[in-house]
Amino acid sequence: VNQIEIHPWLQRPELRKATIDICAIPMGYSPLARGQKVNDSGILKIAESVGCTSAQAAIKWVYDTGSITIPKSSNHGRITENLESLNFDISDFNDDFSSLEESYVSGWDPTTEP
């Protein structure tokens, strides 16, 4: 497992591919960008089209990339909502998700910090 920050605003396709190429599995932490992007207009538009919440759309996107993701929450309702993200089909919105990429690091960036 290679645990890295992955979400619709930090997609890291090359790093995910390199991880898979060495027979490891990417694990996307912070699938909601630490909650900093759940009200982003792009993800809200996708979520509305799919019929889910923005959090569900982001979590499902990470999952659909082939990455393990375990969104953190101690709120029972949000835990249930997060699990229900697996029930949505977002495959028609690949281009919309691609347009969200902005290299947004919500936490520590090992490429710029020791």
C-alpha cells in the first residue's frame, strides 16, 4: 500500500500508476480534501447531476480510481453516508472530475516539505 493524498482536486494519475506498477495499491487519504472542498461548485454540480452529496461523489471518485479510501468520521450519519457512496454510478462524469484537478494539497506535501 502506498498511502497518499488523493481526491478530485489532487488526482495524481502518474503516482497512482507508479504505485500499481510496483504491485502496490494506492490508498487515498483525505478523499474530501480535509473537508476544504466539499462546497466546491464543480463537485456540487456533479453531485446534483448524480443525485448524491458532494462528499459521496468525491469518495466514489477515489474508489473508482482503484484506490483504497477510508474517509474519517466519528459522526454515525456521515459514516453511513460515506458507505452509501459506493451505490452511485459516476462513470458518465469522468470529464467533469478531470476538470476539478488543481494540484490542491490539503495537508502535508512530502514533495515540498521534509
